[in-house]
Amino acid sequence: MGLTKPQFMLLKFNKKRSAKKLAAIEAEKRHIIVKFWRIQPARCGLLIIAALWMLVFLPLSVAAAPYAAYVVDARSGEVLHARNADTRLHPASLTKMMTLYIAFEAIEKGEISLDTMVTISKYAASEPPSKLGLKSGQQIAMRYLVRAAAVKSANDAATAIGEALSGSEARFARRMTRTAKALGMSRTTFKNAHGLTEKGHMSTAHDMTILGRHVLYDYPQYYNLFSRRTTDAGIRKVANTNRRLLASYKGADGIKTGYTHAAGSNLVASAERGNKRIIATVFGGKSSASRNAKVAELLDLGFRRAPNRAPVRKPSAPAYVADNSPRENTAGKTIRLNVAVKTSLRPKARTKTAEATFLLADAPKTETSVLPADINVALAAAQEDAVVAKVKNIQAVAAVSTRPAARPKNLVLARAAPKTEVVTRISTSGGRHWGVNVGRYTSRYKAERVLLKTALAEMATLDGSLRKAVRSSRGFDANFMGLTRETADLACRRLKARNVTCFMVGP
């Protein structure tokens, strides 16, 4: 008896998924072997034995990854569901959220720019899949590394970001851990920039939810990266690892997936419906399909439990500490010194001998023949002359009349011409001549309603713009005006990520 077409397609999909899973397991094994080889190159025999053991016995001996879940109301941070949320587990590629968070922070603070050309090291190029396919010595713009790490979850791109910011992956991992502690992720320790399994590289569902909320609120201008189905990564176009959930769950717009054999299928997901936004985190999914189903279930639970209205309490961003020197940053170290004053800095009193010498030095050395009486007579005469001159000056000024002369009687008056006033409006927009059109509607009411709804949904970029319903022969255009070109472009891209049709309006 032959298989039906749906059964055949399902069998083909399961084989393909199993092949991908096996490929990921093999990549993780290679990563662990390479890590041991770099750390202990002298113990070749032990390494060979360990490698053979991992290749033969690891798939049979490792049990299923532990399960953990955490759900919060993104607006207030209120916990809506938790299970094993503080258990330290392998985060897998959820790690890249911290790599990207630090990259966004560095770009905003001017430590690096999106256009900075990064030279790929041999170490970064050798990272196992998932990867972009970077070559040693290749140069690529920072913006493409960020896109590849966020959308493709490329390990080589993540390592290259860390090396570009801190000089080495080890130093960048220490910076990641410091930033995690500053964000309140108290049970998280990072050892690499990509999330492949490594001893001590651990986090929790609770901590990763904190990180996801900070990515959302601290850098909203970059958050749209996580909702892109595909993106240009410089050397090729890449697809989003989370595209199935983004396509199937209403309101989903991010954030990050992760998978290793030790971690299972992990996901931090965010979705927005109406006034509500929920963040759900799952560790230890048995497969990407079952993980997505569980996340969808948790998001539904969050939307049911979250109130319609809740205060938006944005988390506070951590203090910025950059790795701008080759030595390890020692910010926060306090050195106490005993600096008590042992000697007085007050000058010594001048001796009488010195004072006498000073007076003698200033004394006049020649005698004068002018008597004090003659000096007084000369001063009195000079003062009298000055008073007389002042009085004469006042009298001369008073004699001059300030009254204007009378107008001649035979003066012919010209008829005043009509006055034309030209008013020139001085622009105070500062180059804000661009706008965003969000549709054409049959009535002004509908256009203004859509403008208000869109402005409330996209306050980050449209705040301060002018909402205008412009009438034309074919209806009413709903426009946001008074934006710069960059802001209009960013707003339109973010609206398109929310499935809102829009286009830019030029000056």
C-alpha cells in the first residue's frame, strides 16, 4: 500500500529535520574538540581518546535537556508564569542576544559604527555552523555581522563582533558577563559570543527574559532586525531561524532561537496584540516544532492573564563600560590610600631682618626740593580749572536746541502708494521635510483614525510628527509629516515589520 501525498511530505520533512539535528550535534562535537585542542595542545593522546568517546558514545549517553519556562508582561515586567526559571542551563544561541546588545550599546556610544570594516580572524572563520561562511582575512562591514548574528544566528559573525569590540573572544565573554550582572542577570556566566556548549557557559530562563526585555526597550531602533524573514548579510542573503513562529503566530515579532544537543531547542519570543506585549522563554524543547508549539501556548497564556492596561516601566540601562585598552578593564576596583597630611604647607613667618631689608629697598634714594605746601597749592588750582571747564561745557550743550526745524509751508506731499507686505516664513523644521504615507481612505475620519492608531503603535519614531489627512481627487491620504529622511525611512521599515503598508513622502 503506497503513501498518500501528505504522508509522503510529512515523512520527507521529518527526515530533513532529523538531518539538520544530526548536523547540529556533529557541529557541537567539533566545537568541543577544537576548544580542548586550543586549551591543552600537549595532551594529544588524551584528546584523541576524548574525541573518539564523544563521537561514538555521546549521542547515546546524554539525556534530554531539562525544561524551563518563564512568561512576563513586557510592559511592567510582571511574572505571569514560571517553571524551573532559575535553574542554570545551557542557553545555546540565545547567547547572541547579549552579543548583539553589547554591539548596539557600542554603536550608540560611538565605540564602533555600522560602517566599520571588520577583518575576520582565522579563529572566527573556523567556528562551526550555523555560520555565514566568512573567510580568514576577509573584511566585512559591522552592519552585516549584526544582521547575520541576529537573523541567521551565525557563529562566525558573533565571534567576529566580539573580537572587533574587545580584541579577543575571551575578553568579550568577560565583558558579556559584566553586562549581564549590571542588567540583573545574576545567574548567568558567558564563555563565548555564540553559545555553543562550553563548561561554565550557563544561564536561566529568568535571566534570558530579562535580557530580551532590555533588547526590546533599550534599543528599539534595532529591534526590527529580529522580525525580518530574510536579510542581506553582505556576502549572501540569509533566512531567519525563527521564521516559522513569526509566520504562524499573530503579533510575533522576535526575538531569538537557539539549539545545541546539550541545551535542546530554546527560544525567547515576543508578541504584541493591541495594548499587550508578552515575552515568553522556553529552554529544553525536544524539537523546533514542539518548542514553537509550547511557546505559542505560553504566549496565549500570557495574553489571557495580562491586564488590558498596565503601566510601562522600562528597565534602566546599565552603566556603559567599553573595552578600549589591551588590558582587562578594572572599572569598579577601589584602591584606598593613606594620604594624611604630615607637614603643614603654610608659609613661614617673615623675619624682622627681612622686613627691614624690604622697607629699606623701597625707600627713595634721592632727596627732593619740592615742599608739601607747593604740592597742595598746585592741586587746588588744577581742581578749580576742571570745575570751570565742566560748567562751560554744560552751558554750551544747553544752548543747542534739540527741537527739530519746522516743515516748509510749500512742501508738496506725495500720495502714499498701496503698501505691499511680503511675509517670508522661516522654516524651523531643521530639515524635517519628509513624511510617511500609511494609506488612502474614503473619508477624513477613517484617515485620521488610522493615523492615531499608527502613532500609538509606533511612538518611538513617529513621536513629534504632524498627522495630516490630505484630500485628493481619489480620497484622503493619511500622512505623517515633519520627519527627517532617516526617521521617515526607519519608521516605514518598522511599520512594514508590523505588516502596515507604507511608503516615504519626499519634500
